[in-house]
Amino acid sequence: MTMTFNHLNLLASADSQELKVFVDILGLKEGERPCFPFKGSWLYQVPIFTQHEELL
């Protein structure tokens, strides 16, 4: 059985090692993030597949 998810929100202190674990060990990559009024990182599984649709 494979576990998948499309969105996960984790809270961590600014000086924690969680980001390093996700990037170095799990192989996620930092990517674009909207300009929120608070700090944070968005990590993506590579390859990144995105779909853009136009609404008529």
C-alpha cells in the first residue's frame, strides 16, 4: 500500500532542522511560494507536475 498526499502543513520553529530533513533526506525541493505576510517554505516533490486551466 502506498500513502500519498497533495498538501501537508507542518509548523516548526525557525531554527529547527525539519526543512533540512525534508530536502536532504526525503528529496523535496523548495519552490515558489505566494507572498504571505509571514515566513515559510513550500516544498515540492520532483518532478513537479502542474496543470493550468483557463475558465471560460
